[in-house]
Amino acid sequence: MKRLLFAFAILLSLAACGNQQEAETTENNQTVTNDTISKETMQQNMQEVQAYLKECGAFFIATADGDQPRVRPFGVSEIINDRLYIMTGKVKDVYKQMAANSKFEICALKPSGTEWMRLSGTLVTDETLAVKEEFLNRNESLKSMYKADDDNMAVLYITNATARFFAFGADERKVHF
């Protein structure tokens, strides 16, 4: 299992090195945008991704540090006000990298080790105090490290997202939100 996680971390690092993100296309070679997806479908897709992240527990996020990819584990995500959020500290290098380049990729591996999801998109920082408070209320263990008004806690929501679901021996499936 550790070898598999390590291999995924390496693959994520390699993916983060790319300078351009591929456009998402349908079978008819048309670009898929959030404008072509109903709000209800987008919400269902977001909830599916959130449930997947929760089931996996830890997930790995790739960012770019100049031309060097960086990958690290995260463990919390929440849907608040119809947005999927992650959280970190503003003093951390990961936040500085996200602020400099808002594109990211997450890889989450299910406990079985045979199913995984890659989530890519753009991160947007949200300074709303109520959102930070709600995030902490849902994740009590973070209250010992962060305060909603401490000028360190950063909540970021995901936009322009594409989630790709994979399993050994199965076709890839994509959802957008």
C-alpha cells in the first residue's frame, strides 16, 4: 500500500510539471464548461467528489513551486454554501504556492488501493469569517491549530473542477463542477 501511495505521489508530481492543462472535451470534441452543466448536476458532482474524499481520508494535493512540483497530504474538505472547500494555513509554503498559481490537482486513493480519483481545477481564497467558522465547527480537531479570525487560516474553494474516477480494469469516468 505504501508503494502504491508513493507511486501516485510521483505521478502527481510529474503531472504538476506540465505547463498547460488539457482542455476537457466531449465525444463530439466540444469543450465542456460549467455553463453547459445544470446547477443540480454540478451540485451532485460536487457531493460525489466530497463523499469520495471523505471515504479516502487523506488525499494528496499537487501544486507548483516555480518549475518544481510539490505534493503533500491533506485530510479535510467541506461543502459550504454550495462550494467545495479545502483548508490550510497562510504561513505554509503550500498556501503561498496556491496564491501564486491557483491551479492544482488532487489524487485520492480508496482504502482498497484499486480505485482512485484525480481532481483538477482552480482554487479561490475565501476570507468570509462565517465560512471559516463553519469549517472549524465541522472539523473540531483543527480548532487547536486555527482560529477563524487568526489571519492564518485559509479556506479555498474549488472552481472549474474536473474529477476523473479510475479503477483497475474499468474505464475512466469524468464529472465536472
